[in-house]
Amino acid sequence: MQDRNNKMDYKTLNELIKTGSILLKIMLALFILSIGVLVIYLLDKTSVLVTIGKVLGIISPLFIGLGLAWLLEPAINYFVKNKVGRKLAVVVVYLIFIFLIVVILALIVPEFISQVNELIKKIPDFLGSINDFINNLFLNLSSTDFDLTALKDNILTSLNDWTNNLTTNNLSGIVNGVGSSIKVILNFILGLLIAFYLSLDFSKVSKYINIFVPSKYQTEVNKVKKSLNEMLRSYVNGTLLSCLFVMILSLIGFLISGVSSPLLFAIFCAITNIIPYFGPYIGGIPVVVVGFAISPFAGIGCLITVFLVQFLEGNILHPIIVGKAISLHPITIMVSLLVFEYFFGVVGMIFAPPIVATLKILYLYFEDKHHFLNRLKATIN
């Protein structure tokens, strides 16, 4: 009887230890997150983030070059392994890359511009349909005991104000958009040139990083760099494949639904899909609204398309090709999205998952080396 009680005690004790370990990990994660948020908040209040943003904007071609060189390195290594000289492999890969960009732009851009113009022309009709829908909705609700006239007037006033602002700022928006597009194109071209020269001897980039690392730590640093490289490459490749999947299926669904500018909305859904959890809703709402403004069939068709595509992508494709790359808990991802969106906007939401995954890899490395949790538990006990 006493042995049985001892077994029960050990079992209960083990469960308590496991629960305590989980709670310690949660508390440590929240503590680290709180420190990170506090640091970013202080930087934001002291305008340091604004200065950093301006500096990063100026040297953005360098980051574009590093990113392109890093992305194209596996293709270059493929040719090198097949006994093609490094310089020739770089030239071939970059020519293929530029050719693919030109072909994609030649196929998509004219149609994209055409659909944007078509959508702009139809905006007054869409707004009129929405206006009629609101009037009919409140007309049907007028039989209730509540006076909804003020609410209806507020909604219609807001809609009309938005329409007037859209019309007034249309020309300035086009001018600013053209200016921004030219700047982006020039930065990309400069980044492409930087990437080309970096790719000629990409191994030197890693060597330059190791210059700043003491020799006795270089082996460990190389291990961490390898883990980070594998994680980021898997994440980027998986995300690009996932976005392509979303764009193709969304385009098919929007074409069947008969919505205006299907390619425009399909590309928008693919781009916003980069943002986990929130992105699909950001990308799906506009096309559903436009669909219902055209007809109930188009609206329902767009709604079904958005939900079906996101179901397939979120439950099948994303866990297989993206989820394993970063291996973060959904709550961790959502909290990081909220924090990064607050300080950095939509761009912050795009970069939040890989940044948090990078921090996780670094934390696991230091935890394995220094055993912070064990020390903390020993201190508490």
C-alpha cells in the first residue's frame, strides 16, 4: 500500500515538474518579449527608429543585392557542381533570372494596368451599388422600434467623403505612385548589380563576417549560421511557392465568379498571404465587396474562392512547406504580428515570423550552451 502511494507521489511530482517547466518557459518567453517591446518602444519614442528607417532606405540596394545573391546562390552552386566555371555560372544564372523577370513583367504588367484602369472606371458604379444596398438594408430595418436614421446618415456621409477624397487625391496618388515605382525600379537595378558582383565570390561574404568573430568561436558561429540559413531559405522558398499557389487558384476562382479585374485581386491575395493569419482576410475583403457590388453570384463565388483557397493553403500547403521551416507556436506568431504591426506597420508583419524564428534559434543555441532554464529552476528551488 505504501509502495503504491509512493508511486502515486512520484507520478504527481513528475507532472508538477513538467507543468512548472512549461510555465517557466512561458514566463521566460513573455519576459524576453516584454524586454523587446520595451526596447522598441523607447527607440520609437526617441525617434531612433525613424533615423534607422531612413538610413536603411538609403542603403536598401545593398540589402536587395545581398538578398538576391543569397537567393540565387543554390542555382549557381548547381552549375558549379556540374563542372561549370563560377564566373560563367553566375552569368548564366543572372541572365536566366533577368529573362524570367522580363517575361513575367511582359505578360502581367499590361494586363495588370488594364485591369486597374477598368476597376477605377467602375468604382462609381460599385459605390452606387453599395449606396443602394445600404438604403435598402435600412429600409427593411425601419419596421423595428429603433431609429436607425442617424446611423444610416453617418455611414452614407462617410462613404461620400471617402469617394470625394478618392477623386480629389487620385491625380496626386498617381504621381506619387509613379515616383515611388521609379525609385523602387532604380533600387532594384542597383541591387541586381550589387548582387552580381557579390555572387562572383559569395564565399567571401561569409569570410568577412567571420573576421569580426574570435577564432575560438568561429566553429560555433558557423553552426548557428548554417541553422539560420537553412531556416530562412526554407521559409522564403516555401512562402514564394505558397503565394504562387494562392495566386493561381484565386485567379481561377475569380474568373469563374465573374468579378472585375480578377488578376489584380489574385495578385493582391497572393501578396497579403505572406502575412500569417491576418493576411488572407486583408486580401479577401476587397474582392468580396466588389463581387457583391456586381451581383450576389459574383460575391458568393468570391467568398467561396477565398475560403476554399485559404483552407487548402492554411491546412495543407502551409504546414508542409512553411510551418516546418520556422516551427513557431501559432500564439507566438500572432503576438509577434501584433507587436511588429504596431511599430512597423504591414512591412513589420511580413518580416515578423522569420525574425522571431531567428531569435528562437539563437535562444535555443545559448540555452543549450548555458542552460538558463536549469539555472532558473535551481534558483527557485
